[in-house]
Amino acid sequence: MEDSTASRTALGVSLVRAVHTRIDPDPVLIDDWGERLVPDWAREAFHEMALAQLPAEERESASAAPETILARYFPRQDMYGNVVMRGRWAEDALANAVADGVRQYVILGAGFDSFALRRPAFAEGIEIFEIDHPATQNLKLEQIHALGLADPPGVRFIAADFTRETLRDVLSRSGLDRAARVFFSWLGVTSYLTREENHGSLRAMAECAPGSLVAFSYLDQAIFAPNISADQPEGETMSYAAGLVRQMGEPFVSGFHPAQLAAELDGLGWALIEDLDGPALAQRYGRVGARALPTATASHFALARVKG
């Protein structure tokens, strides 16, 4: 992502969630803020990109009804179900943590996440910290204000450029009470960081009170192997996804090895609670068979707690 440009992948995630809410008869996650938080110019850019990828026989009818373009395009992508269900999964884990007394919620790489605007009843008493790149966060706040709204109450917006400071530094100046338990949501971020950066972030989060939690997504490191090819089903899926985010200027960089994750987290101060791949997540939410959402097996969703 360029220093002065909001994250395009974050804008895309917001649109995916909105499209799912609008077109699915029984949405896994209800997020009717997604399209409102994305400016017109960004929606138009995604329309153009999606239209170019639609089969030729569909382009004319889609052009005549532009509101259908993203609804036709997104559900055909394997990452569609992962994006939708990971949001529900993380918020379910957060609800359990709040029921257990956690009162601080940190969204790392918050992008255009709408949790603070649609705040579920269970979250009325918690403090929310949204941390993201200044360009992305500024655009989000501009959109909120353009809708005639004030900053959501109980939310601290913390701009952070991780090329200039570490997560430890950011958390130190955030006002977060690290002596109390924290729930971290870290979705759609780790694949854009190096392994060293991911380890550093996990160590910084582990300095919070024992029992703090992190819900994060990651890619299976195996997809970065040089011998993966497009004639393998997962290779084809991830090759397309990797090419798409590379075109957006936000390439995939690294992942974790699922078989080694528990031991790796243990060395960083965490105890792994669960690790689900895309199909397992779909099974949890009953999105299989006739109700299936497309998923990518290489995407994983891990929940861990600070040891102590």
C-alpha cells in the first residue's frame, strides 16, 4: 500500500461484506454499513475491475444494471466465503470474551470495519481501539463525517505507520490498559507482513494481561512454495488471489505452517485454542451443500490466548 493511499483490499473487504448482507437470504454476518463506508470513486473502480472479469456474455446485462456487478462477481471468488465468515467467527469469539469479562477490543488493520457503528448489544460496555495506516483511517473517518455522523463513542482511532514504529510502540501510546485483558482482532493482515513482523506483533500483544485473546487469519505457508502450480485446485485459487492483491499494490508476503502453529505461538507467549481452515469454518456456520459459500482451504483462522 502506498503511503498516501487507502488500502484497496480493505475497501474490497467492506464491499464483500455489504454484498453478502444484501444478496444472501440468510447472511452469516450482517453488515449494512459496508457500502456506505466506501466512497463512490472506490466503488466505481471495483465495478470496472469486476466487469472486466465477468464472462463476456454477462457484461452487457451487468453494465445495464451496475448495482448487480459486484453481486455477480464477488460470490464466485473463493475468498468470498472466507472474508464473510471470518468476520462472524471473530465477533463470536469476542462475544464469548466479553461475557467472560473482557472490556477492551483492539482491531488491528481495522480498515473499513463497521463494528463500532453497528455495535452489537453485547459490546455496549467495551472500549474499542481501531489501529490502521493513516491514509486508510483518514478516508474512513471522512466517510463517516460525510454521512453526517460524529466519531462513534467509546472508540479510539489510532493512526499507525508500521514502517516507522512497532506495534509495541503503538500500543504503548494508545491508552490501552495492558494490565487488563484485551481481545485483539487481526484479520486479513498477517499475509501482508514478513514472518519477523508477525512474530514481533504477536510478542507485543502477548505483553498484555494473561488471558488476553487474539483472533487472526493467516495463509498456509505451503502456498508460497515455488513448486505450487495453477493446475492444483488450491494453487489456481491462490494464484488468482495473489495476483489480484498484487495488482492492488498489496502483495502476499508470508504465512504460517498449520502443523507448527501451536509450537510457534507457544514460543511467542500464546496458547493456541483453535485453528480452522476455510472448509472447517464453513462447516461451523452450516454453509455447506446447497448453502455453501466458496472458501479457500489455504486460509486459516486461529484463536489463541496469552499464557499465564
